[in-house]
Amino acid sequence: MNTEQFRVAAKAAIDEIANYHDSVPEHRVVSAVEPGYLRPLLPASAPLDGEPWEAIQSDIQSKILPGITHWASPGFMAFFPCSSSYPAAIAEMYSNAFNGAHFNWICSPAVTELETIVMDWLAQALGLPECFLSGGPTHGGGVIHGSASEAILTVMVAARDKYINEATAHLPEGEDKEEETWRLRSKLVALGSAGAHSSTKKAAQVLGVRFATVPVSQDNGFSMTGEALTKTLDELRAKGLEPFYLTATLGTTDVCAVDDFASIASALASRAGKPGEIWVHVDAAYAGAALLLDENKPLAEPMAAFHSFNFNPHKWMLTTFDCSAVWVRHRGHLIAALSIKPPYLRNQYSDNELVTDYRDWQIPLGRRFRSLKLWFVLRSYGIRGLQAHIRNGVSLGESLEEKLVSREDLFSVFTRARFGLVTFRVKGNGEEEVNRRTERLYEAVNASGRFYLTSTVVNGHFAIRVCTGTAAVREEHVRGLFELLVETVEKQLKE
Ligand SMILES: *Cc1c(COP(=O)(O)O)cnc(C)c1O
């Protein structure tokens, strides 16, 4: 494809993409294809000779679209949203144009410098404590990763090395120190609440450290407390284990619970800043975007006692996948754990303090130009525009909760609407009947193709989760969902 052909093809593709966006609400939300649908539609091997662009493009409609689940649909209320916007889409085009691996500052100075600046903008917009700013007192700063799972694994590596280095600092270099390092490694435990996302457990699995959960209960809204944490830590230490890392969550995946950051900070205060302290990471992958709203800003204050924080602008902040924003309080800990300097990566800029080489803040070497889409989104919407978008999701969750409460004869709210997520169950006699009825309703609603919901099981309770954070969702869609829920459950109860 030459430049002239590119101009024509790319303009046509943009028209097609714009039409797709306009027509999303008309599609069934979840793809209805059967597993393996694609193989019979495609040749058994790649073409030997290049094909004309028209042949390739027409396969988007005929072969790919049927296998797409429409995350931008107003009927998409499953999982958490994965939002897109036109400014982010345009940024991705420019990012592709300036394609490169961008691991060092000199690989494209704008890529690094824009990232540092927009991550400071974003930290301020969320009201994160000053320690997370690149110019803050503790030499912190932000970096963009591809996913929350990657962010959690990365900070856990830094936490592990910090813990072991501090615990063995009194030993002189030599075999004894080496032995003690490996002994400690076999005792390390990473922690998360029972509601923490599975990515913390997975990171522990990848790192080869133990994983333990701190129990949570329905009585305090599934929020991890300092008291429960202390109890778990005491039990682990009594067994000779070395807890070194904790994921605290702002907006758990199941029910959007928020851990009790203040009591967690006081539970850990006696060792804070000393060798043996526990690295606390706040995982706010979805609900972190809600810190844009002023009434949620107080949630960020206790984080001044913690070590790192992440949220995914690609979930609820209109920035296309992938974009996971991570901040650390001391960038030195990340760099100490992840910096490798073979001669071919050295250059006149990297060996001084003047520049940031983000390769030392992440696991991969190469990196995309992701800050461009954050920059475009922040500037196109402004903080006020983003606040309006978040508020829409929050209010619609509350609106659905009200509707569910108005039919107390049919439904019970399991966890109240928070950050655009509400969970509920169908009424019945006894746990077993409630679980069965709720699951039956859930399956019927998803089978309709009009809406896509997910379910969860918390402490044995089956509940339907509805997330109203997708940008296209409006009151009429929430009303439509509610009417379908009532109609379906009434029909099922009559049978
Ligand atoms: C979505 C989510 C994750 C996982 O996010 P990825 O970016 O897909 O790894 C982790 N934690 C929480 C709280 C989430 O909501």
C-alpha cells in the first residue's frame, strides 16, 4: 500500500468506523457466534501474494463483526466498562504514526516528557497525595502500563526487593547474606483482602511468593479493616512467615467495596518507614476514575501513607485500551528493582539524572506512546467534562437501585449502588431458592441479547451485578433493563 492508497483506504475506514459507532445500539450486545465460527470462513493458510485492500476491508463486515461483543453498547452493563472516545481514537492514530519502541528518553523525548506531565495532571485531578507527583517531596511519579495486572506485578517486584534489601542490610556482602536472602525469599507473603482482584494472587504466583487473604464480611460492606489485617499479620508472623506486600482496593470487582484505608494505615503505622514495613498498593483499576468527583477526594487522603496506586483510564475514563496509570511514592524503589543497563542501552542522557528512562519503571523494554491519548482526552473533555461523564454512571446506578427497591416484593439489593455498580438478588424462601431464582433471571436476561450483565458469588450468595459506567448508558436504558427484569422474573415465578 502506498501513500495515495493509504489516504483513500484510511478515509474510508474512518467513515466505516464512525458508522459503526452510530449503529452500536442496534446490535445484539453479546456476539451470538458458536465457538470455532471463524476457521471455516478463512483459508487454511496466509495468502502467498498480497490481496487488494477492498477484499480485506469487506471481511470486517462479513467475518469479524459477527464475532464482536459491543463494549460500547448502552446495553453493556457487564464486568466493568472499557470505554473509548473519538479523541482517544485520534490519538491512537498519531501514536501509530510515530510508531517506535520508546524505551529510553532519546528514543523520542516527547513520548517520555508528555507521559511525566500528563501523569502529574492526572494525579492532581484525582486529588492524589503530593508524594505521587514527579516533583513531589519523596521523588515519586507516574508511569503508564498496559494493565492493572502488570502494574501490580511490577510494584510487587519493587516491594520484594526493598523488603529483602532492608532485612539483609546489616549483613556484609558474602555467602551469609546470600543464604539469608534466599531463606527470606522462601518466607515472603503477599496479601490482599478476600475481595481483592485475582491479579494480586496471580502476581504472587508469577513471583513465586506465598499469597494470603484478609477476610472481609458483609457487616461492614466487604471492606478490609485494619483490625482484620492485624489479625492475619499476627497469624502469619507466628508461623515464621514474612508478610511484605498488601493490595488494598478502592472498588472491588465483585461489589465495588472500598477498603478502610485509614484503619489499614494505623494498623501498619508502627513499622512504617522502617525496615520490615509492608508495601501497600492501592488497586483502584475501575473506581479510581471516581476520584475526579470532589465528594470522593477524601478517599485519597490516607493514601499518603501508602506506596503505590493504580487505576485504568481505559475502564471508566474514556481512554481506549490499553492505559493503566500507576504512581509510586519513591520511583527509586522501582528503578532499583527493574533497571538493567547493558552497554547497548546506555547513552549520554541515560547516565545522568536529567532524564527519565521509563524502561526502568516496567517489565517490558519497549513501550507505546500511550500518554498521547490521555492528553487528548484530558484536553478535549476537560476535568469538568470527565466529571459529568463519571457522574452520569454514578447517578444511573443509583437510579437502578431506587427502581429495584420499588419492587421489594421481587428483588433485594445485595450491595447498594456505588461508583455505578449495584448488585441484587431475587427474593425467595431460603438461600438455595434465592440463588436458583437469581441465576435463572440472570441467564434469561443475557439470553435476550438486549443487555449484557455479569454475576458474582460472594460468601455463597449468588448476585447479579449491573455496572452503569459505559458512556452510552442513559436513563432510558436503565429503565428498559428494569422493565425486562420485572417482566422476566414475574413470568418465571408464574411457571
Ligand atoms: C479490572 C480490574 C483489574 C484487572 O485489570 P487489568 O487491567 O485487566 O489487569 C484489577 N483490579 C481491579 C480492582 C479491577 O477492577
